[in-house]
Amino acid sequence: MDEREELPVIISAIVRQRYRDFSVVVCVNQPEEWWDDPIRSAICRNNGDCLAILQSVTGFPLEVIDRSSRGAGWKGKRHGVGWARKTVMDRISQKADAADIILSVDADTLFSESYFESVAETMVKHPQATALTVPYYHRLPGDAAAAQAILRYEIYMRYYLLNLWRIHSPYSFTALGSAMAIPVWAYRKTGGMTPKLSGEDFYFLQKLRKAGSLVSWNREKVFPAARFSARVYFGTGPAMIRGAGGDWGSYPIYPYRLFDEIAESYNRFPEMFTQSVETDVTRFLREQTGEEDPFGSLRTNCRELHQFTRACHEKFDGLRILQYLKQRNKTERGSDEENLLEWFETFYQEEIRSVIPLRDGMKFSFTDSSLEELDQIRNFLAQEEERYRIQHPLF
């Protein structure tokens, strides 16, 4: 959608791939009603240009799904990136073999000539995995405000993931629609993608994780663009817009102790197999579900401890974890800067002074830090994340 400028660049990246056993399916899309909206009609015309560009492609097999021309756009509630991704993946599933790989890519994402080859190698190495979450690294835009916003957002994402890995959560993944691969057999087994207006990649990966293991390491990264965008309801673009306006309330740096509270319940799942146990998570689920003993029904239905533990993780899943953190953060929250510093002081005491800019008489501030200083924090977290991914390639 609205990718006339980016499209030739990604087409060139695809043409350069060393791995040649692939075909591409593209969905150019927007709601039908935008044609009669003076503000949005420019996107419709941009999409028309995208269709013309795609019609001229000769370097690889290409199928274009047109959901943008007048009369072909989305109608009613069936619109958005979730429906676009589902439409493409459903089409691939119809014509592909079970062992084939669906590689999800956005038009503003770049990668090296070895990217397709690396994904094929990774999935062959882990044939039982239901998905691959590819390492990523946002390209910094020239606009200073946009660069500051994406660095702050990426610091949030990497901090969140590192804490999930630290407590051994089964949901230790970052959901980026432009950075995931799914075997066709797993797509079919899980019933395909459930369309969402936004966040479809998160819900999809959570469903795939409940169905099996995910791969977290791939030797090649993807490099998504970073830009202010309101084309989806939440995600990178909207987060940057709100963040640039000073609102990071939806993407806070949570106190690391909140993750420890989740870990306590994880550690007590074996105890819960035989009796009700009161924890912060139990109290949270009681409020959310209305069940006096949220894990009681699981205890009744599971004969083996490993079945019970898995059922507990499926009930307190990635979405519940996020909801729990948001609720607890209302009462336990320090500032984002204080929480990040406390985490560094606890787990990276030797590295903190070389990573966090601490000036004499001044406290660390996301707002006052330079782009170079924020990028330094981002890069340290990215390196730590890469280390975790290499050490735990399958989870």
C-alpha cells in the first residue's frame, strides 16, 4: 500500500537473490471507499502506479493480487494489513507443497542477496519448527525526529524480548510481519492467519508457538524502514507518531521486577498441578476471567505434569503477559529511564557506563540523549539479543 517509492528497491533486492527456487505473490490493497475520499484517493493512485511497476517485472515468477483498483478494493470490515497478509498466504497455501516455505516480506524491507538462501537453510535445519522469527535491524532515516522515535521504539522491543528470554517465556519472540517465515504445513495445521486490522503478526506467531517450536536465529537479518505511518492502527509507524509527540505510554520500559513476578508463577506451575497457589499472576487471571481458581480446570483435565504446564502457558500466553505488564505497571511504574537504568545496574553492571550516557550532575533522559547515544543503547541490546538467539535458536 502506497509504496511506489520503495517498490523498485525491494524488487531489485529480490532479483539479486542467489537462491532461485522461489515465486512471489504480492497484494496491492486499500479499502474501496478510499477512491471517493479526497484525502485517501492519492494512495489509490499510488497503488495504481505500484500495479504498473509490478506488471513490468520479468526477473522472477510473480502473481499480483489486486485489491486496490476501483471496484476491487476491500469492502466493509475486511480490510487492513491482516487481510492483505492472509490473502497472500492463503493463496500460497492453495498452490504450494506442504514442505514449501512462506516468507513474509513488506515492501519497505531490505535484505542481502543471501537472505532467501539463509531462510531455506534454517528451515531445513529445523524441519519441526512452525515458524522462524528473523533477526531485524531498522534503518535509521535522515529525519532526526523519525530517527529518535525508531531508536526509542526499538529499545522498547529489544528490552521486552530480552526480559522474556531471561525468564524463559515460551513467547520470547518479536512479531514483525516483514521478518517471519512459516512452513506451508504449519500454516495449514494452524488454520492459517486470523486477520486483524493490526497486530496480525503477533497473534499469528502466538498461535504458531502454541502449535510447536519457533526458530529465533537466522544468519541473515532484514532491515525494515523506519517512518511515520498511520496505515495501520498500531505497530512501528503509529508508535513513532505517538512517540514523536511525547506519548510512549503504550510502549513503556517495564520494571524488570514485573517479569520476575511472571517467572515466579512459571516456577510454581508444578506446585499448582496438585493445589491452588496464590501468585500475582493468579490474582490477575482471576480478575480477567472471573474464575476463582484460574488453573483449576487445567488441573482437572491434565493427567501429566508436562501437559498441565503446557496448558498453563497456553492460558497465560503472550497476550496475557502483555496485559499483565500493562496493569501492574500502573502501580509499580518508575520512569522509563529509571527502569532501564535499574535493569542495566542489575544485569549489566560492568557495561552500563560504556552504554548509558551518564553525565556529571545529569540524569539519563531519552528526550535529551543524542541520536548517537540512543543508537549505542540500541546496538548493545541488539548484540545481546543476537547472543540469545544464537544460544537458543529453537524454543
